[in-house]
Amino acid sequence: MARKYPRDQVVVQTKFCVPLDAENLLRPTHSPAAKLKRSLERMKLDYVDIYLVHGPIHQSKATVAKGMAECVQKGMAKCIGVSNYSKEDMIEMQEELAKHSIPLCTNQVEYSPARRLPETSSLIQACRDRGIVFQSYSSLAQGRLSGKYNKDHPPPKTYRSAAIRWRRTSRCCGL
């Protein structure tokens, strides 16, 4: 666990998911802080380094930005990021956070040689242009590019990468 190490040697990142629950519906601005406070208690930490909004599926970016800004203002998070945001959604969230003097620090998006949408949609370039760190996940397409799976032994159907058709295009990956 992270608590075994000096706090300045560990980067802790967690996500605020926007489920349809009573707290989010009745107190949408305060929900990010309330949920982060409970997470911090479970982790036995005073703050997280990065607090992400998991997906742009929420009431309004202005409301969520205000709630996320509160987390930084209260010292519960060092910076705010987003996860799985398109270029347009990311820019809108950055602008909403700026109204509270909070920069958007990162956008975490699935990116691999099998899934290049962040590159082809110019999301990566928009991150560079705006000083936002592009943070990829699933860089081996959930193991699909590691050699673990092939057309005769496909990944579990629950994996997003399971929908990618197998075809022979190169020796290195067999997709």
C-alpha cells in the first residue's frame, strides 16, 4: 500500500464517478468532495495528488467543475483531471475549471496501436497545446498486443478490445 512509503514519493490518483444516486442528484456540486472525503478515509490519506472525473456523463460540466474545484480548495486534491473526455468535452471542462482558478492537469484516455482515436481526433495535440498531460491507459489493448491472446484464444468478451477484429497486418502484433 501507498501508506508504506513517504507521501512525497507516491502519486495517488483516484476517480469521481458520476452515478445516478441521491447524493449526485440532490447535491451535485458537493458530491465530488463528499465522495473524495470517504475515499480519503478508506485510504487513510489527507489528500490525493490527482482527482479525475470519470467520463463526461454528468449533469453539467459547470456543476461538476465547481465541485471538483472545491476539492482542491479544501486541500483534498492537488490537481483535477478528466478521464475518457473527447477534445471538445476536455476543453469545455478546462474552461469551467478556469472560472474557479483551477487548471485541468490531465486527460486519461485509452490509447494503443489498436486504438488510436486520441491521436487521429487530435486530442493528444489539443492536450499539448493547452498544457494538459495526456495520460494513456490500456497501452497493450488489455493484453491483446502482448501476445497473450490471438484469434484462436481471444480476450474475454468483457474486454473492450474483444470487439477488435483479428486480421494479419504485421508480424509484430497479428491484428
